Amino acid sequence: MSGADTLTPGTVNDDGVLDFGTINITAPRYVPPTPAVSSSLASTDPNEVIVQLGANRFQGWKTASITLSCETLPNSFSVTASVEFIRNNLAATRSGQPCTIFIGKDTVITGWLDRRTISTNPTNHGVTLTGRGLTRNLVDCSADLVNDPGLKGGMMNATNTLDLATRLSKAYGVTVRSAVADLGIPILPFQVALGETPYQIIESVARYAGYLVYEDNNGKLVLDRIGTNAMASGFTQPGNIESLIATQSEDGRYSDYVVVYQGINTLTEISPLANQRAIATDPTMPEHRVLIQVSRQLVPAYDVGLAMANWEFARRLGRSQAARITCDSWRDGDRDAGTGKLWTPNWLAPIEAPDNDITGAKWIIGTVTFRKDLSGTHADLVLMPPAAFTPQPNPLNLWNAEVAGVNPSAQSPAPASTNPAQQSAPWLPGPATTGPNS
């Protein structure tokens, strides 16, 4: 359909797009759903929300909400319409269908229709469609440690995080990609628990290797570092900012972050050392405030404890500053022409909001919700400094083949894989702020 074409009420255009702005739409014959999507879209509105289910495309929604995030997965959507506008096509909206969500011609979610809800009351008869991205099964379902030949036994290792994530995601048809050339360190043999989801395992290993894990617009699982891209123009006041809540907090911060870890190698039950501690200090805190946490690491590696202390410091400092922005557009750049890039999680965005005491900031978009309702088109975003998104260091539950092969009460020397030097991870934030203390 060309830009000059219009959608005639009560008809289906040559692209098969159904517009809910009319009643008694004549729909094409229902075709079993397929994830294949044509690149030709009917709407010339760059902010039109289009839901493709099989061969049918639906647009003209009464309300629409699409949420994307770099901190959680899967991405999600919810759209509503009057049943009168979709009555003849209810058979084409079944839960469990593969679907693709577009904003204009941009794909934003590739996934599944989770639910179709039809509600009735004396004044309204409506339908709501909700769904999530393809990675939903990595969150909902268990890793098959019983039947999958590549996962049996609960012991896993891999050449890198990408390799491991690919193996865990294969059973559920999810593709994994790395957004950076750095594929990280080798993953030593470690133990997983029966019933854990693929996402729980992948996220744990990703933190060990210093990656963020999120879903892209094509439903792929992405391994990425923090803020490797930047938006063009960002948010300004006055300008595209409709409302802004800027928070600066101190109640979640501390002057000293103390991580206590066992001086005993729990895989061998042998060590002459007592409990140890690593300390990170925040010199910007005006008062004495101490936070003590216990590390769950299995080997007495000081660098692991220090990494956790520094992570607490950096993350709490980063999250003590936040901007919740509602802006008047879904796009950066040339917003009036609709050619700008959609706001994208894990991208840096400049903020100039002198009325809220934010100037010269370049923060990460953590979450964005594209929202359309009776009040118009808006984007709700949460932005924080890059340090707020630092992956939490995670010492893996390393597998000890020697201990696994003998009576649990027996003592045996630690194999090479549990050497503390081999458990050092790339997410160490720098030199020690304080040495180990007995």
C-alpha cells in the first residue's frame, strides 16, 4: 500500500490490514499463523501500532501500551479495542498465536499472544490482547536437565556465555546474539538446580561474565555491555519533556560496604583462615553508615568479595539518581517527520532539565513504555546513570568432580577448577580499596 492510499471503511486493503475505526469489517479467510511478516505496512502514520497475527494485521487500537527494558525480559504489550470493531475477526485473535508488533514500519516486539480477554458491561464490550516476546519461554519454563542430552546431570560448562546461552535457548526456539565482539571468559564447570529456568541460569552466568541480558525487537536474547550506543538528541526542558520526576536520594547509600566471605573452601572443608572481609568506601557520604553483607562464594577469593563490595557501592550510587520522564514523542531525532529512532533501552540519552537540577547528564534508558490512549501519544521512560546498571558479580557454584564422586562426608583436596585465581572474573572494577582483614 503506497503512502497515498487510504483505508476505506469496511474493507480490507491489498496488504490485508484491518482498521478498527469502522464497524462490520469484512476480513479475509483465516490463515494459520506464521511468524513471517511482510515489510510493506499499510499505515503512513509512523506511530501507528500494528499487531500482526498470522496473515492479518490489526490497527486503529483504542489504547496501546508497549514496554521494552534492558533489565528484565521478555518485552510486553497490551492493546484494546471495541468488540464491535473486531467482531468478525475474533477467530483470528487466539491466545498462543505468534505475533509481531510494529510501530509504523519499525518492528518492536516479535513474540506470542498470551491472552485474549473479552469484557462486557452495560456501557462497554471490549477486547484486550496481551502478549510477550519470544523469550517468554526462557522465563516461564524449566531448563530440561532430565531429557535434553546436552543438559543432563546438572553440570554445565561452556567456552563462553554466548555458547551456554545458545545451548539453553535452543529447546525453546530462541536465538541468542552478542551485541559486542567480546565474548567473555570461559565458563568453568558449575552446578545448576533441577527446576531452574533457562533465564535464571543464563542471567547468573551473564553476571559472572559482566553482561546485561535482554530481548531485542526480533525476539532474540541479547548479551551486551552497558551503554554501547547513544541516542541523537535526547530530552530537553523546555522541549520534548512533558513531565519529569527527578530523584536524588541518600537513604540507600552507605559510607562503608563490607562483604564477609568464608575463609574455608567449602568444597574441601579445609582452611586455616577465619572469615575474611573486603571493604569498599564511598568518600562522598557525609556520615558514618555501614552495610555488611555475606558473600555466597564457595572459595576464599578476596577479589570476588571486593568485586561484590564495589558493585554495591557503584550500583547504589547510580540508583540514587533517577529521572522518570514522560515525553511527547516515541522517537528521537526528527520527531515531526517520524523518521527518528524509537527510544531504545540500554542506549545513552542526553538530559537537559534545569528546572529539575539535571544538566549535562548522559544516562541510560532502562525502561521505555510507548503509550497511546485518549490523552494522546506519550513515552514513559526511566533513566539512570550507567553505574546503576552494572551487572551484579556472581560467583558460580563450581562443580567439584572429586567431591561429587565420593561420600559427601569425605574430605578431598580441591581440584584445579576451584583455585581462587581461576575464579577471578572480568567484572572486577579496579584495584582494592582496602586489603583483606582477618
